[in-house]
Amino acid sequence: MWNPFKKKSTPEAEAKAAPKADKPAKKESIEERIEREIEALPGMIKNKLKDPQIKQRFIDIAKRMEKDGVDFKSIRQMKKWMKEHEAELKAENATGVQKVETVVHEGPRIGRNDPCPCGSGKKYKKCCGADK
């Protein structure tokens, strides 16, 4: 059927379209896709994903989702996958957190007006404690 709104193809237009069809499309890696998506996020979330540990965790989860065949265009599939793997992801997150150890100072505490332990003869506040 004839369509009056369809643009007529010219040999020049077909020549321009042909090279694009000949080239195989380069598949974008997970990291490249995530970088592109991060740029589209709001500033607050974008700043959190600049932390290398959080970003790497995000990439690792995306790779696992891709391996399991999750369609990233479907929010429903992604939520379903997250719900199925929730306990596993929480366990991994708990082992990744490092506990902070308390610093214990040895020896007596040096007061501001005590003689400096470096042996200069000055008070601590005028010598080694001046920059603190």
C-alpha cells in the first residue's frame, strides 16, 4: 500500500545507511553501562556511587544479575532477583564490613603543662603539642 507520508529513499540515503548496517554493534560492558547510568542519577546518589567500594559492589551485583539472565530494562525482574537473593546479599555485606578497633595508648598521659617527652626542657604545649 502506498503511504504519502513515507520519505522516499534516495541512493545517497541508502549509501549512508549501508555502512552502519555492515558494522557489528559493539556490546557495551557492565562497567560502561553503569558509568552511563550513574551520570543520569540525582546528585546525592551519584556522590555515594563515587565511593570505589560501593561502586564495585554495585558492579558485582549487576554482573551476577546479568549472568542469571535478568533483563535490566525490567524493574520487575530486577526486584524479583533481589528478593530471591536477599539473604545471600546481606550475608556478603555483613562479612565485608570491618570492625574498628579501639586505640589503646601505652604509658602515662601527657598534660599540656608537663615537660615535653622529647627532652627539650620546654612545656609540652610549647614544643611537640603546639600543632595539636
